[in-house]
Amino acid sequence: MQELLEGEYLRVTRLHKDLNKLSVVPHRHDHYEMLIVSKGLGKHSINFKTYDIKPGRVYFLHPGQVHLIEEFDRDGWLILFGEELFKRFLAIHPHEDESGLLDSYTSKPYIDLDAGLSAIFTLLVKQLRAELAVQKQDVDILLHYVSLLLLHANRAQIVQHPKDALSLRKKQLFHQLKQTIETNFKREHLASFYADALNVDIKQLNQICRKATGLTVFELLQERLLTESKIQLQTSPGSAKEISYNLGFNDPAFFGRFFKKHTHVTPADFRKMRMI
């Protein structure tokens, strides 16, 4: 787990080729991160899914997500902030939680800036840097500049990557489902557990889940387990057997079959492959 904030409320860092050599191996951060690319073509992997990096593209990463960036000539900005700032943002804008670019389950964790948005982002980054340069920074000013970036990014993501909108009730239910999966996926591998926990019929829950992600509850759960399996195999010193028990598999051989079914390689072979 990389700890780059070192207790700071907010940091704005230039994105360049030699910023952090650890970027070329899978790693986790303990903070939120907005990556704004102004120059360069390459690849960016988030939770082992690969995306293109190109000028004008903006990514948003959540704490705990595993990512890596190929080594290539690039320029832009990294905006790093912690839980305190993000919670203050959500307290003011609760409807943005787990929506658009801030949805930790989105398959499109990025937006592409047009000329208008690019000008706005450039100005806001300039304002953030100016405020960070003064001796006594105003955390409220910093919060509102970051809030503007997040609000603009979220609106753009919803426009650029539209999907069927859920009703408020169903959106809240899906949000509860994601939270329940995140809390229990290492122990509870059956979709029925989540339906019972939310007191919802499994058919109804599957319909909501399919509308939001294209997956059933079971498929979403399997995807979360698979992602965590890859993360631990690439970042944990534990054996595949230890990892299987940590993820709630009573039989390491079953874990091996589960992993190979979805990736076509064994856990041991995957561990040898550096996702670079």
C-alpha cells in the first residue's frame, strides 16, 4: 500500500515519466486520486483491467484499488486527497456518492475532456496549486476547488458513458448491495445471503444488478472475488493456499479451479506473470 499523502489534506503533483518507479508494478494507494493526462499515449491498468491513456483523459481511483501505469513519456497532473476531504464533499453532495466517475464498480473509470472542460480543469488545477503555495492554506477553498473538479467529471462521465438510470429506491438498494458485498465477500459466496441481508427477493435484486452492471448478483460477487484474488496473488507474500483461505475457500483446490475457470491460468502461473 503506497502512502503518498503523508498526512497532507491534499497534494497536487506533476505527472511525468519518472514520478514514481513503483507505478510500473501493481500497487495500491491509501487515498483517492484524480489523474489528468495532458500528454502521452500508453496503458493504465485498474484492478487488472487495462485502459488507454491519452491526452485529455481523466481517471479517478479509489483507495485500495490496484493499478499500474506503463513507463512512457507523459505529462499532466495527479490530485491526491484522503478520506476527510472526500467525506466532506459527499456531505455537501450526497447524490454523487457511487455515481458516475465516483462509482467504484464502473467499467469506465475515466472521462475525455473537450476544449471547454479542458479549460475548466486547467484553471482549477492552477487555482489549487496557488492555494497550496500560500503559507496558511484554506481547507474550505481547497475543498470547493476539488468539489468543482469532481462535479464536472461526474457530469461528463454520465454523459459520455450513459446507462439505464435506476429509480432512487433501486439506486439506494444497489448501493447497499455493493456495500454488503464489500463487507462480506470473503466470507459469503452465495447470492442468497445478500438477498436475505437486504430483505429483497433474489429475482428483484438480480434485475436491479443487471440494469446497473449487466451482471447478476452472483456474477458481481464472483468478479469481486476474482479481482481480490488477483490483487493478493500479485501483492501479498502469502501462499496461494493461504490466500484461498483468506478469501473464504475451504478447499485450496476449489480456489484453484475457480481461478483457472475465469482466467485460464493457475494461481501459481498468474503469480509468476507480472501485469506490466
